Amino acid sequence: MSMLDEKDPAGADRLQTWIEGLRNAEPGVAPTFHILRMIHPGLQPLLGNGLVGVEPLSVLHVPGEDASAVSLLRYITAGTESRTFDLHGQAAMLGALLTLVTDRRCQVAPEVFAKVDGQEDHFAIPVTGQVDSTLGAPMPAWEQIDPRFREVVARLTSLSNDDMAAVSAAIHMHYCAALLLTRDLAGAYALTVGGIECLAQRFGNPPTEWQEWDKAAGWEKFITKHQLSAQQAEALRGRLMKDQHIKLAETFATYATNRLPEGFWAQPVRSYQWGIKADPAGAHPIEGSWSEPQPLGPEFADDPGKAKAAFKTAYQLRSGFLHAGKREVTFIRDAFHGALPANGRDSSPGDKARLTMAQLRAVLRSLIIRELVERGDPDPKGLEETCVLTTLEH
């Protein structure tokens, strides 16, 4: 069986639905037209027709990257796919296919194209930024940034070599996730889980006793139901407790649940929404506004067990993506705070407690800061003047 014949959980269903919709389009029923922008290498935007049409748009200069251009992708959908509001998934599917076919980096941006009455041109509104809008909000004043930067550097460099390596790795994975978020949500989610795991493996405590494992009660019922002898039961318990994956997942979830500061899930957070101004010259962003504060995770505030279950689900989602390419972290799931979309197409673990990308990143950032504050030295005689990390809010 070739690679293309195998069931691919990383987008095959979406691709198949799109193509079958086109093949089975009913005569006389108008298809749905879509527009997306693609950033690709080169000094010349592309022009051509086909299953996906492409039109030249502009040259793009991105500091630190090779010469790039922006082209406009035009494509149609029909049938069920036309009614699926999954721009992020469609953009990822097209970008992945074009990158494979061209052997070039083709970034297709998930955007909604809108038009102002009386104007010819459309303008693009990004959608992925709303998954974790704090990352794209206006920067704080440099007078606020510098003391925080000084303290992080001081505390980080005061740690032991092993502690510093773990915290530095978590900081870098937090950075990578932030960069990847607008391009691939599933990948960013996996990196964020990886950042927490870096800390858990260094500062967490792997379970050593059977009773410490939260699934022990379920296995005890299994032992009773199948009437295992005392010797068989003890052998099964020992074998399960030696399972490396069980230890990793349990250590991860226990560390993340127990190490977060008191009141973490109830802390108020705000989202940021940029404004858009349209005029004859086009549309451009303008200063927006912050939303009213809302609790970060009210569903977990009074239920540590539910929070731990959510962390285990996050670990499962990360493993599914890294080991089998499963993309169960989607824009629609995240936008609806983990709820299933109306069509119900997403599969297990849809009925489990879920952490959104914003919640998970807030967890990683909080854990990094806590380890720095409790293990590092603020170095009052050197880089730092006052301790400010303990006052940082999400």
C-alpha cells in the first residue's frame, strides 16, 4: 500500500470531502468561491489557472527571511464542504499540498475577505489571532518590559545547570508555539504541551505507588471483574506502573495541576480586538480595544480533577499529532472553547474536558514564571532593581 492509499488523519477527510463535493456537484447549483492569500518564495507573484487559480498580488519583504511574494489563491467548493466554516483547516490543507508539490514553503493564511460598500477591492481579516489574542495585542511600554527582562535574565542565569536547561527549553518551546500559532494550531498546541513536559520531567514527581495513579480504581474493577488471582493482579499492577507512557502522562498532568498558583483558573483575562479602517486607498488596522475581563478557566476553578483530566487530554492530543499526525486541535474546536461543531464531524476525545490554546499557553507561561521566582535569584546587586515577575498577569 502506498503512502497515498493509507488513511491519513491529518487532513485526508477534509481533502476527500472537498474533491468529492466538486465531483458530485449538482448541475445548476452554484459553487462557493473562496479567496486566500499565499506567501511563497520569489520576487514575482504567481499567475495561473487550474484546480486552484492564482493571481499576483505583491512582493513581501520579511526581515530575516528569503525574498517572498504574495499571491491570491482562488478555489471553489461544492456540497457539504461549502457549508463548513473551517478557514484554518482549508488554508492548512492547501498550504500543505502546495508545499509538497512545489518543494517550496507555501504559507496559506487563514483570513476572511470582506468588502466595504462602494469600494471595488476586498480586504483580509485574520481569524487565527483570536485564538490567543494577547499574543497579537499592542506591545507594553518599554519602561515595563525592561525590568521584567532584567529579572528573567537574572533569575534564569542563577539556576543550576540542569534547572536552567529545563526552564530554557520551556521558554524556547513557548516562543516556537507563539510563532507557529497563526500558521498551524495543532503544531503550536503540541509545542506548548512539550514546554510543560520539559518542566514536569525536571520538577515533577513520577508516580511510584499504585494508589497515586488516577486510573488505579478502574483497573481494580477490571481485576475484580475478571477474577484475577492475587499473583496475577500484582503482576498486572507492576507492569502498568512500569509503562513509560503512563508515567510520563501522569507526571505531566499531576505537575501541571498541582504547580499552578492558587486561583489561577479564576484570574481575570481580557482579549484584544484590532479595529479596521476602510478608505478609498484600502483597509488598514487601527487601534482596537480590550474586552471586559473574564475568568481564564471557570470550568476548572473549583474542580482540580477536571483540570487534571484536561491536561491528560492535552497530552493525548499532543501524542496523537506527533506520532500519528492526528489534527484533533482545530480552529473550530478552539473558537467554541472545546465544544463540537454543529456537524459533529470531529471524533474522540470530543467528550472530554479540553484546554484551549490560550489556556494552555497561559499555563506554560505561569509555570515558567513560578519556577523562576521560586528557584532563581533576582540578583538585586546586578541586573535587577525590583522584583516584578510575581506581579505579572496573563
